[in-house]
Amino acid sequence: MDYIFYILILVEIYVIVAVSLNLLMGFTGLISMAHAGFMAIGAYTTTLLITSLGMNFLLTIPLGVAIAGMVSALLALPSLRVKGEHYIIASFGLQIILYNILLNWVSLTNGPYGFSGIPRPQIFGYKFATYRSYLILASLVTCVCVFLIWRITRSRFGLILKGIREDEVAASSLGKNVNRFKVVAFVVGSSIAAVAGSLYATAISFIDPFCFTIHDSIFMLAIVIIGGTGNIFGSALGALLLISLPELLKFFQVAETVAAPLRQMIYGALLVIFMRFRPQGLLPEYRARRG
Amino acid sequence: MLFLQLIANGIIAGSVYALLGLGFGIIYSATRTFHFAHGAVYSMAGYLAFQFHVFWQIPLAVSIVLSLLAAILLGMAIEGLIYRPLRGVGASSMEILLSSLGLFILLQNFMIILWRSDPRVLPVAETIRKGISLGGIWVTSLQLIIIAISFGLWGVLLIFTQRTKMGKAIRALESDPEMTEMVGIDPAHIRFLAYGIGSALAGISAILATMDMGIDPNSGIMALLIAVIAVLVGGIGNYSGTALAGFLLGIAENMGIWKIPSEWKSSIAFGILVIFILFRPTGLLKKT
């Protein structure tokens, strides 16, 4: 039973990841390859503040979000100004740098060893020690994040983002500062990934740089694509499928050295197949994208 | 002396980077496809050369030719089997990019299963691996060969794109695909040509790097990052700019090691990209 709770917690964490990435990809048309890096910022911020300062878990979340927000603004402000795909490579590079920092700034991040035994959060004297209780906490946080993003996409701001995605020139001719909207969307989407990181660190109780590589960033893109860009429920479905189905591999006797690359091969193939035959994903946006 | 040695090391690394940039650059500028799977073509060539020569005992020269042919075929197959049908159904450039990313992951992990994660070095004769002193700077004959090949191919590519009919067709496709079609050049053929040349360049740089330093599963993605940065810094469609940017990246990385611990090497290339995005988004040499 604990195993199922554990998987459900993981699914919820990736729902936050996918929905926030969908805000960038589906609603603004921006691809980020640094989403795992922003998740890492949340995970490491929470871990360091809890273990070294004994800070309350709930207080560490906004701090992680703030740091991720600042880093994403540093990336987005210069690179979104340039027309074209520069910002994708900039986010790719940022992901590599964040990974390098986790790996090499040993005095802060403990380098390749990471942190183990991260304590479970304690709120008002109640400790979320079991998977079952943690699931409740994770569900609450997930609901808040998803609701927030859902509201953003339904707001005037969200409509303008969609307008920019469809036709930048038209949006700017209506007097919208296209670049500012893009930067804000990028910062909001990226910083919410930090919330998922905070949950991840305290749920698994162990983090190291290898949890947040470029491959994880690409995995997150795959979740959004397969679920359906521009559809929040699609992202949730994508997270459920792509997190839980590979667990089935455990029931076949596959060696871990083969199972890990095999999992990646499967989602790589899914990306190719979906782009070719169902680019709108499992749950499409409310209208067809291709005529 | 250390300074000159670091410059020399930078030029050696830069030679491979320049080839990487030229390979990605010709594909990107001619087809406007963000060919992430280029990184997988790179690793495939390196690993295959190793497989042919070390595991199957095929003579080195034959192994190199075979693995280059495989790289060219792989690049053209990706264009023909993946990108072309996508363009046919009207996929956006983002959709093609994501598909390429998926393909990269697929091929890269396939290679990890086949060849494990250990670094592989292509063995070459000891005589060309031995260091020689050029006025106090130590280089190996192999490294001199790498530099010569890089400058040679840079020249050949310039002559090809400026002087030959096919090369001019590639540049035509760069500037105006519709017009190119109108004057009777089939864009599909030119795209195949660009993928062939670009993949050959990726294969050559992979084999040279596998001889000099070795290849591991991470090499492909790092090679891709360097290639893309060289193209963006050098200016899209500007081959001399791209090659110069490759050398600039190599020299900057090696000069960086002087003051910065070598673990941060890959961050230096990215730093250069950011500086160019901020101050010179059109690239090193403005396109004429």
C-alpha cells in the first residue's frame, strides 16, 4: 500500500512540474530545457533551509520559488529579447550550469553525494511521517499550484499569452508588450517548478545532482507533449501515465543498467510518435491545431 | 609559456568545435530544422568507429570510412523518415524540434545499452600520439593532424558554398526556399545534401575526438551544445563566423582552466553565448 502512496506522491509532484511547464509551452509557446534545474533550486533550497536552519517546510517553499524566479528572470530577460530559438539554447545552457553548480559547489550542495535523510515536514507540531499523511500534504500543495495556473490561463493575462502564441505581430500591434508578457510567463512557470522540487526533496528524503539532469528536463517536455499542450488536465494525465507506467517495468526482470536507458528510449520514441501522429497530445486543447 | 600552451590546447579543442559548428550550421541554415539528433549522429560515428576497429578488428582507415558512411546515412535517414513527413503534414518548427529531441533521446539511450557508459578511446599508432615540442609547446602529431583537417575542411566548405552549383543551391535555400523552388531546384534534394554534409562533418569531428580524448554517453549532448553555440555566436549561415566561433570557444575554455577549476569548463561556452546574446545577437561577423 505504501508503494502505491509513494507512486501517487510522485505523480502529484510531476503534475505540478508538467502543469507549470505547460504554462510556458502550451499557453505561451515557449520551450524550456531548464525545468529540471528550476525544480532542483526548490529541492536544494528546502533541503538546506530545513537541515541547516531547521526552518519550517512551508516557509521554505516561497523562498525556493523566489530564487527560481530570480534565476529564470536572469535567463529570460536577455534571451527572450532576441528573435528566434536563442532562448531554448540559453535554457539548455542554464540547465547544464545549474547541474554543474550542484555537482561542483561541494561546500553548499555536498556535490555528487547530495543529501540523504532529509526530514519529513512538520507543520503545527504534526509530522507528515508516513506516505499516507504525506500524500495529503502533497495533494493540497498540488491543488493550490494547479488552481493557480488554471486561474492564470483563464485570466486576461492568459488570453494575451495565447494571443502572443498565435500571432506575435498581431499581439504587439494591439499595444501589448509581447516581450514583457513572455518574460512574466517564463518566470511564473519556472518558479512553480521549484514547489515541485520542495515536495520532491521531502517526499523522497534524498536528492543528488543526478535527479535533475537535462534528461529530466526533456522527460518533463515529453509529459506535456503526450498529455496535450495547452490543456492542464492533459498535463495531469501525462504525468500519471509517464510516471506510473514505467513502474510496470519493475515486474519484468530487467537489469537496472538496461531498464533506465530503456525507459528513456520509450519516452523518446513517444515524443517522435506523438509529434508525427498526434501533435495535440492525448487531451487536445479545445480546438484542432492543424487544418 | 603556459599561456602559449593553453592557446595551443584551445586551438586543438577549437578545431573539433569548428567542425561541429560547421556541421550543425549547414543543416540549420539550409533547412531551418533544429536538429538535436545531430548530437546522436556525432556519438554514433564515434562509437561505430570504435566498434569496427576495436571489437571487429577492421583496419583503422576502413573503420573510419565505414563509420563516416554510417553517420551520413543516419543523418539522411532522419531527414527522410522523420523530418520530411513532419513537414509534409505542416508541422511547426517547434514540433519538428521536439521530435528531434525525442529522436536524440531514443538514439542516445540505445547507444548506452549497446556500448555501456564507459569512455571509449579509439587507439591509434603510438608514433602519432607521442608529444613533440614546437618551441616549448607540447602537441602530438595527431593533434596537428586534427588542426590541419579542420582548417582544410573549413576551406573546402567555403569553396563549395561559394563556387559550386550545389553549394550555391544550399545558400539559395537558406535565403528564400520558395524562390529556390521556382528556379527549378528541388528543395528536398538540397535538404538531403545538407544533412549528408552536416552529418559527415559531425562524424569527422566525432572520430577525431574519439582518437584524441575518447567518447562517452555525455559527449553527444555536449557536442551538440557546443555546435549550436558556435552557430549562434558565429551567425546563422555564416560559415567563417561559425568556424571562428568554434576556435573562440576552444581557446576561451582552455584559458578559463588557467583561472577557473576545469569542472566549470562547459559553463564557459554558455557564458560566451550570453555575452553575444546581450551585445551582438546577429553574430561574430555580420552576414554580408
